[in-house]
Amino acid sequence: YDSSFAIIGGDTAHINGTPTDIMVNPALTDPEDYIDIYIDAADNTLIADASNTTFNGNNYDWGTGDAPKITYISSPDTTIQAKVNGNIEGWGVLILSGNVQFTGNIVFHGLVILYGTTIMDVESLGDAKIIGALVMGGADGVRSRRMVMLQSFTAAAP
């Protein structure tokens, strides 16, 4: 399906696009049921605390199409914002937990998981795109501030 016009934005949950092209399944398993498997396998782990809140995204390997990476970004204390700046393009799995802000450009190809009490804040000067899939869930709720374009892709048959 082509959901190139799907957008999640603002402080309310909504997706704009052609409804027949976008799959929303509220019965999916809560990501917290399996998230530790991804976190334990993460290639990059960025944890914000009172002494370290800003990360230069250009200093990390976000993966390529041939060598995808798992990246985990967390701010366990939601009063502290994990800020990731720079121009980022990555492939793989991106896991967000807590209060996470991206500034600059971010284009991510693959699976993005927001779980628990997560706020994804995108203050993008350019692109803010997820090309692949977005899984959001958790008892405490997740939300995205600003607009993020979701775009599907079709894998080529071997």
C-alpha cells in the first residue's frame, strides 16, 4: 500500500491519508511485551539524564540499507528531554521511550517503536519521515508533537 501522505501530528492521535491504504490495528500486542529483546540487541543506546541531555546525531551510525542498526533513545525521567540534533538518515529499528526531541532532519527507513509514556517532538528544519512502519503503544500513552510523514515501501521480490 502507499501511505505517502499519512501524517501523525499535533497532540492528538490522527492519521491523514487514504484510509484504505493505512493499516491501524488497536489489537496489536503492546510493544512493552517484547521491547527488551530489541533494547538488549541495540547497536546505539542514548539515555538522557540530568547531566547528559543532548546527543549529536551525526556521531552515531544509524544503519544503512545493507547494514541496518537498532537504536534505542530514552529519557526515563520525562521531565528531561533527550535532544538529538543533526541530519540523520538511518535504516533498521528505532526505539523511543520518554521525552525525545529531534532537531534538524530525520529520515528513518524501517521500524519505529514508541512505547510507554513517550513524547516524540520533531522540530525539524527539513524532513521528518518514517519510511516503513510505526508501532505506538503503552498503558500510559504515546504522542507525537509536530508532523511526521509516514511512507510505506514495497520490498522487491528476490
